[in-house]
Amino acid sequence: MPFDHQNTPLSAEQARVLATLLEKQRTVPDSYPLTLNSLLSGCNQKTSREPLMQLTEADALAALDALRERHLVIEVSGQRAMRWEHNFERVLGVPSQASALLGLLILRGPQTAAELRTNAERWHRFADTSSVEAFLEELQERSAEKGGPLVQLLPKAPGAREARWAHLLCGEPILPAAAAASHATVANAAATTGLADLTERVTLLETQVAQLQQRLDALTRSLGD
């Protein structure tokens, strides 16, 4: 049974805990697996986080329990305290490059492929932006048998040069108001344009029918004479 994020999405707290484990495994391997205190500190840090959170120990433990039930985290014995590690790649069936991108999207919010490449420097060094895009497209085209898409390319925001990617582990992403409004405006404009074109075509056809009718009437009178 694949990880079912579509019907049972992660909560924001669960996603933050999971992504923090992903991050610390790569950036501070000597401290990994993490103690609860280290994990909590990573979840609540003020840099490289969007949005900022202030999880309590109870919040973190509740998130860990939920993640453990889904086999996404594992509790391991430490010398002085219990420690935690993720089981993300195995459960989702994704390579380490893809898990790095997903972790970054969870921790920092929607980003362009170029931003992801820059931010992933300490996680994984991608050769170029094209390689990042290739992994993102693979995650977006993920089949239903494997659990469905894990990322989505968002509508381009007004004035933005590139569109941003968002993860889907917590459900459908909430579009920023400006982007959502722009998307709706484009859709409405397209609908309005289509209606105007249809109206113009109907008017033209009506004119042509009227002209044909006039010619038919004239021909009928000519034959009658």
C-alpha cells in the first residue's frame, strides 16, 4: 500500500518534523538521529523556515507518534536519550535527490527550480537547474499506483519571471491571493473572449442568412412575373 498523502495528508506539524529530520541528516550528520530537544530546536529555528513555527514538546511528540504509525519515522535507542530518524525515501519510494527537493519545499514553501538548486547546496549538489526540473517533473507525473503526484507547478505570479513549485504532502497548496486572483482573471478573460467571439460569429451568420433570404425573395418575385 503506497503512502496515501492524497486521502490522508500530513498536518503542518507532522510535515515540519519530518522535513527537519530530512534536513539534519544531511546538514549535521554527526548529530543524527536527533534527540527530541534537537528536533524541536530544528523545527522552531528562525532561518530557512517558511512559515516560522513555535512547536511545543507535546506538539512534536504528537507529530512523531502520527508519523511513526505511517512508518515515516523510526525511534532508535541512544546512549542517554531516545533518538529519531526518518524513513521517508523508503516509504515514498523516491531517490535521495527527490527527497531533498521535497524537504526544501516543506521547510521553505514554494520555490522556483533555480531557487531550489541554490537552497539545496548543503543537501545535494545538482549539476544544473535542468536536473532539478527533471526530478520535479518526475514527482509531478507520479502514477496513482505509486501514490500520485507529490509536487505541483503553481500558476505564475504577476510580474514573476518563473513559476514556483509546491509540495502536495499536506494536500493542495493554498495559492497566494495575488496569484489566485491573477489565475481567476486569466480564466475569466478567456471565457469573456470566447463569448465575444461566439457572439460575433452568430451575428455574422444572421446577416448572411438575411441576405440569402432577400435574394430568395427577389428570385421568387422574378419567377412569378
